Amino acid sequence: MNDLRAERLQVMLSPEELAAVDDFRFKHRMPTRAAAVRELLKFGLAAVGVDAGAGVKSSSFGVFGRGRDGHTQVDPEGDNEN
């Protein structure tokens, strides 16, 4: 996986959520909260069957699909709407 981290993601957490991230971080001896969050995201993606490290493009995870006319909104049934 490309280690270039050019995007910033800001997430607001409750005190309980932050404590859970910190507990995970310290239990697994991770250097930073960011590293712990990246690892938790990797575990979560794997749990739903997404292998983010196997050349999956970021466009596969968008809210909008890409058709011949550019980006189109995709409904939960999988049909495209324009």
C-alpha cells in the first residue's frame, strides 16, 4: 500500500470512543492515535470483506458512482440515478 498520506481526516469522538481508541493503541503498543485509527480502519474494512491493501481504488468507496456521464448518485438497490 502507498504510504503517502496527503489527505487529512478529522473525526469527532465521544470521550468513551477516544478511550477505546487509546486502550487499543496502548494494548498493541502503537506509537500514535493515528496509527491506531488506521489499524482499526483496516480491521473494519477486512471485517466487511474489503481488502484495502490489494489495489482497491479509492473511487470504489465513493458515495457517487462514475458512469459515462461522470459522477451519478447510486441508490442502495444498486441502480444509478442522474
